[in-house]
Amino acid sequence: MFFHIVLERNMQLHPRYFGRNLRDNLVSKLMKDVEGTCSGRHGFVVAVTGIEHIGKGLIRDGTGFVTFPIKYQCVVFRPFKGEILEAFVTMVNKMGFFAEAGPVQIFVSNHLIPDDMEFQSGDMPNYTTSDGSVKIQKDSEVRLKIIGTRVDATEIFCIGTIKDDFLGVINDPTTA
Amino acid sequence: MSGEEEENAAELKIGDEFLKAKCLMNCEVSLILEHKYEQLQQTSEDPMNQVSQVFEKSLQYVKRFSRYKNPDAVRQVREILSRYQLAEFELCVLGNLCPETVEEAIAMVPSIKTRGRAHDDEAIEKMLNDLSLIKRFE
């Protein structure tokens, strides 16, 4: 789910940026620094949308750098266990399939794909029901439930399932 | 990490910080990101180079999975859903997935039935009807 939240950060600014454009410099450095980053607590920072408050700068002893505490609003994407969302399939293999929902990758293992769907290899590997009515392949859109998340330094990785009511393919690229 | 273990969106356990935060539906994120992208286009020649991969992927994703395209409809969806005493998170899941039946809505947002709120099937049905009306007249 996407959220609009307020975060805080202490920004260090080199003295060469001091002057009329100090604020602009500070804001553009903030965007460069935080956009695209990911933390386990807040998820992926997608975009800074506004600055709430810039505190008084504090000159650091020994260097000329000044530290500014900044409160800023941003759009973040944070997946939660138990959350249901839509994603598109990026890769299918006999272990299961990978899907993407925004910046996050979700793996659905073949144990978590309904039992009546079987893996078909070929140049377009896919999972298909025995009557061929439902097919999951690259670029299919699926609705899935996140059942686990793993956080590492720069990424959040999710495990999902489509073995539940109202989950599964919502749009097949071949029939659409 | 103990807090991490307990999180469960189905029971609305998403941590205090996010529970109080403003959730965004995909269609809202799409409006925000596109606006930002347009601004970037005006200031630099190659905006795709300026944005992070996270931004790019999110924009693609929300464009693909937005149920409502026009800004007025987006506003209406939020307005209508906010009449039903939903938590922000529940509101956005409903707005994103647009369930068609009461059963589906409860499967998508199990917490809707708990917490002692007066959400009987009729109320949910009415809510879903209102939602589908917006879609139809968009």
C-alpha cells in the first residue's frame, strides 16, 4: 500500500551551498538522497512531495558542514503481511512465479498456486488449469495476498499466495 | 523485529505509525507521481534519467492498476468511502481492488467485519453500489 507520511532527516550541507539558494539546495539534495531508498520500517520512498519544516542549522565542530533537521512529506510504498494487492507477473518457472507491485518483488511458490494449475514449460512458461480456462504467464495481472516479507538493506522482498478465495488472475494478456 | 512478526493487514495490525498515516489509493498516487514527473519534464530534458528506479516502477504500476483515471472520480471515491467509518487502510484496499460482491469485499478486507462496527451486509452492499456507480459514470 502507498502511504503519505512525514519523515525526518538530518541533512549535512557543505558550506559552498550557503547563500540565497540554500533552501533550494537543501531540498534538491534531500530528494536526491532519499528518493529511491528503502528501509524495513517505512518501506520504499517513492517521492518527496513537500517540506514541512526546516530546523535551525547547527555548525559541526571541526568541519564547516552544517546539519539541518528537515521534516518532509513523502509517498512511500510499504507492503504488509496479510495485505491483498494486484501485481503483474514478470517471470514464471517450475518453482512458482515472480510478480511486481511497484518497487516490490513478490514470489509465489508453486505450493501457493491452486492445485488444479499445472506448470507448462516452453518459450512462454505458464501455469494453466486442466481445462485451459485460466493461465498465468509473463505479463498476466494477478491479485495476491502477501504472507511474508523479508527486509534486506536496500530491498523488501515478499512471498505471496493466490490459493485463497477471490485471488488469482484478473487479466490474461492473451485474451485481452 | 518483534513488531514485525505481529503485523497482519487482515486484522489491521500495521503499526501505529502507518495506521495514523494517510493511505493513498493507486489512482491518487498516479495523480501525484504524474504531476511530479511533469514538473521534472519542464526543468530537465531527460526526466527519465532524473528519477529513481523506485519512482519509475511505482509510476508504471499505478498507471496500470488505477481503477479511476479522472481526478474528480478519484475525489468522489474517497468521499463516498469515508462516509462508512473505515480505517484509512481499509478504504484504500477497497478503492484499489473494487470488489463487486459483499463476500468479496469481506475476503479482501476481513477487518471490516470486526471491531464492533455496524457494518452489516446491507451497508457494505450499498457502499459497493456507490463505488460501481462512480466507475460507470466516469
